[in-house]
Amino acid sequence: MSIVALDLGSSGCKGYVVNLDGKIVFRSKSNYKTYYSGRNFVEQKPKDWLKAALGCLKEIGKFVSKNKIEIEGICIDATVGTLVPISKDKECVLENIPLYSDMRALDEMMFVKEIFGEEFLYKKTGNPITPVPTLLKMIWYKRNMPKIYEKIWKFIYHKDYIVGKLLNEWKEPFTDFTDASATMAFDIDKLVWIEEILEETGIGLEKMVEVKPSTEIIGELNNKIAKEFSLKKTIPILVGAGDCSATLYGAGAIEDKTGDVYLGTSPEIDLTHEELRLDPKFRLPVRSHGIKGFWYSTATTISGVSINWFWDLISYNKRANKMKSIIKRLEENAWKIPAGSNGLIYLPYIIGERTPLLDPFARAAFIGLDITHNLEHMYRAILEGISFALRENYEIYSEDMKILVKQLAFCGGGAQNSLLRKIIASNLKREILLLENPLDCAAIGDTIIASIAMGEIKSIKDSKEKFLKIISKEEVDERFAQIYDEIYLLYKDSYKKLKTIFKSLRKFRN
């Protein structure tokens, strides 16, 4: 017996067949495009998500039919905080919608701050004052697209839209605790909508949906899809979870003060908590896990976009096969560059920054660039900049929240980069676990959620022995660590001195 897991991330959908021992027996992937603009807009098309999800299911259907594999359930995870406004016919009212990292809602951020105050909002909802929470995008729609707003019946989220489209009968819209807690209108302790916030901001409770645990079975696979893709008709589909929550499960972070270092478009350090813990300085987003009684905090940067930007820049007008050899050579040569990149610092705020800066105006910068630097120096400086951003976030846990982190594991595509792993471990001054399938932690998490729903395991804590597969540990390089201690101070000082310049440059952007 096996589970189908669909992991809808920032760049595409990954489809899996995973058996109930946590072994991945099949993978498929379908990418989709992200659209950026200088106005802090970061958008995707929901129709592209659905096309990608169906593409993965088609490949999965071929595989399970050929190999006579029984599918017991489907669990989906997707980006947390990507809002989907739907009409009464359950269609998205826009072709393009803001991704979680979109920072357009600056005025709306100040609006809610003036009404409620930073402390009230954070302590009630776990959301810092940034343009990221989905409540602010709801208000943005109302203010900037009034005709579109009139068509909006309910607000759902990334995974909910795909789950709904795959159901045989999509009765009422819904979401889970992870996405609800990313709105800034959901009580992080009581796990209910906060009517006061919704009414005061003009959104209203009527546009919210029922919030369910990730483990609830919400319906069965659509008959037409099942027939087309050679899957059985009665496959249960679960509510599913946000990708951060699913990834933590898959990384074995199912106990207090354990977590992951996720290396993707938005690198982050996420921790699971068995009691509600908040940042005393109101910077760190805190969410409910998809299963009641657990929370997680997410220290998230946007620094990973810098690597994609760099590859796009150097790949201009080059064929794909040539580009692969260029990247391989760059990665090999970057190991030969000394720690500190020969005096080159990179600030990785290429589309603003989330925690701990909470600064949508911040932008990227190479500092100290001179005629002796080449692409290898720039690449290594980017990796070091990402690690410094993660270190700033790690210090929120260790210094401000007084949390002694018990365990961290690498997850995400960046976990394949041995130099990046070594730089991060050395910067954080701690060993970090390497897992058998670091790219697939969310899929393993989906399988754990489904295993609970199907009664294969009793609780989340029973999953570790069965699903966590550690292959080694990334150790600290003391030579790197010593140098990074010095450069880290310069890194932080550089942002402080450039902060006002970054904001002033905004008026020159389209």
C-alpha cells in the first residue's frame, strides 16, 4: 500500500508515490513560472499549479498501473500564505495572484498596525508586521481592485485550491491550521478566526472558510481524473498541510525544539514547539502545525532567490547542456576560494527581506567588489550571504527566545550543495543532520499525515522511528567559523548603513 504526495512549492509541483514505510518508489515533477516586477509583485497562475499537479498525477497513474500498486490516499502540501480568492463557482477570480513572498501590501501593513498595534497583532496571531500576511492582501484587493473584490466569495490558499479541484465533490471551501495561522486574523492559541480583526479591517468573517486538521479526509478523487489517469475512483484525499509543516514532519522535527534548515527559494530555520512560544521582539512568525497541540516558528529569509538570479544572469544566451557544465565548474572552483570570498560581502535581499529585518525596501548588494574578483568569488559570497541571513535568524532562537535547539536537519534542493552546507554549519557553529531524501521531506511529511489518517500510526510522535532516515552529519569547519565571526559583524553593519539608501532608491524603480 502506498500514498500519493503532491508537494507544490515555489517553482513547481513534485509528485510522489511513497509506501507506508517511508520509501519513495516514484517521483515526477512539473515546473511553473513566477512573475516578478519592481513594485514588489511576485505572482503565479493557479491554472499553472493545476496543470502541474495533473501532469504529476498522470505520470503517477502510469507508474502505479504498470506496477499494480494500491494507492490508499492522496495528501497535498503547498506554500504557506499564498492566498487564492475564489468566486461562488469555486474559480479563482484572477489569472495571476500574489505568492507568499509578494510584498505589495505596504500601505495595508501600516493600516492594520495603526488600528491594532504591533504587540496585539503578534501576540494574538503570531504574525509580525510585514506585508506578507494574507489579511493584508485581502485588504489590498478591496482597496485596489474593488470590482474584482465584489466577485470574491471566499479566501482559500494554495493547497486548498488544488485539493478542491481534485475532489469528486467540492462541497464547501476549507483550509487547515497552518494556512489559517498565516493570515494575521486567526487566534494562534485558540485556533479560531478573530472576528474583531476581520470586522475592523472591513473583510468580515463571511469570507473566511472552515479550518480543519491536516489529517481529516475531505473527500475522494474526482471520477473523471481517476479514470483518465488509471487510478481507482475511491481514493481518499486529505485536507493536507502547508509545506513548512509537512517538511518539519518529514525531517523528523516532531518534538519540542527540533527543526530543519530548509534551503530553497526562501531559506529558513523552522522549529517545532509543544507549547506556544513567541519572539519577545515580535519578528518571528509562529504558526500552528496542521495537527492540534503543536506549533512551529519559521525564521524565513528570501535569500535563496539570489542563487536563481545569479544562474539566470550567467546563463544568458547559453544552451542548457553548456550551462550545466558551467555551474558544475563554478561550484567546484568556489571550494578553492577562501572563506570570506577575498573580502567580498553579499547582502542577499534581492526582493526585500523577511525575518529578522522585516524590510520590504532592502535590496541586494555586493560590497568590496574589486578587479581581482571573478564569478567564483561572487558565487561563494552569495552562499555566504545566505548563511549570514540564516545566522541572524538562528540568533533569534538562541539569544532572544532562549531556546536550546536540540536537532536540525538539512532539507530542500540546496541541501545537495556541499559547500553551502559546510558554510551554514560553520556559521551556526553546530552539526546539522543529512537525511536520505533531503529534497523530499515534504512528501515524507505528507505520508506521515496520511498514515495517521489511515490509522497506520497513532500519532505524529510515532513517525520518527519509521520515517526518519539519517545518513550522516555536516560538521563545523573551525577555520571557516573563525573568519565568519568577523565578517558577520561587517555584514550586519553594512545593512544598517545602507538601509536608508535602499529605501530612497525605491522611487527610481518601475
